[in-house]
Amino acid sequence: MVRSQAPEQERREQREGAANSRPIAITTSNEGAVQVWDLATGRSTATLTGHTDWVLAVATAQVHGRPVAITAGGDRSVRMWDLTTSTPLGTPLTGHTRRVWAVASAEVVGRPVAITGGGDRTVRVWDLITATCLTALVLPYAAQCAHLVSDGTLLLGMGHEVIALSLEPVLRRLR
């Protein structure tokens, strides 16, 4: 059997197709890897490596019109990945001093923003265009899950508590 495409080109086209137009799933592991799955075929299209400890959370966003995964883990880092090329975007986002348990993203005032919550009891707000931390909030407990609404409302789960915060004062800086 003669193949019309080189295997690497075929894999690249599978990744690009899965990231740009086909439904995908992104799974994490305790080995520092992130797996991207094409839900139409049930096959893995990419393995994203770079974390040095468990990957505990993942979210997705659009940055400059490209699909991006944001991952967070036990190595205290937050990483951004271009899902079209399966490569890291820039250097890890740092600032947390303990494991990062939660990540959420949304487009707020026209810009992609991510929220991370760590075992250090801080919640960090990241501008995904500039890859900078806009602010860090110190909480009484570590946020273990997060959801960011496009109006700038942040929902955090901490132990048995759920809190809602308005990020309007922080997000005004993006306008």
C-alpha cells in the first residue's frame, strides 16, 4: 500500500483538523502530560508535555483566533498550548507558590482571560494576550474549582463554600 502523505504530515493534519473544526477532549494525567483527543475518531492527536508534576486542571480559550489550552498543575505553573500546533505558547505563567488546583477562562471585554486558583490560597487573573498576571487575590481557603462568566463574575469553590466575586475593577484596566 502506498500512502499519499508522509506520516508526520498526516498527524499534523489530524491535529489541525481536530483543533480547528472537530470536537476535541483534553485530559490530564499524574505524569505531567496532557492528552488531546479527536472525539470523532476516538484517537489521541497530541501529547502536550512540559509540566513536571501532576496536571490538575485544564481550560480552553481563543487567543489571536487560535484554539489554546491552559493547563495548571502540581509544579506550581500554568502553561498555555497552541492546540493547532501542539506547542507551548511562551514560557510558563508563574506566581503560585503551591499546587495550582483550578483554571477557568472566558473572553471578557473582548480579551481572553484566565483565572487560576492555587493551594497558596491565591486566585490569579491572567491576561492571555500579554501572558501577564493582572492581579492576585488572597482568599481564606484554597480555590479548588473555578468558573469565569463573560461579564467578569468569578465563581470559586473552596471546601464546602462557593463564592462569587466581581472582577469589574480589575477588568476595567483591559478597556
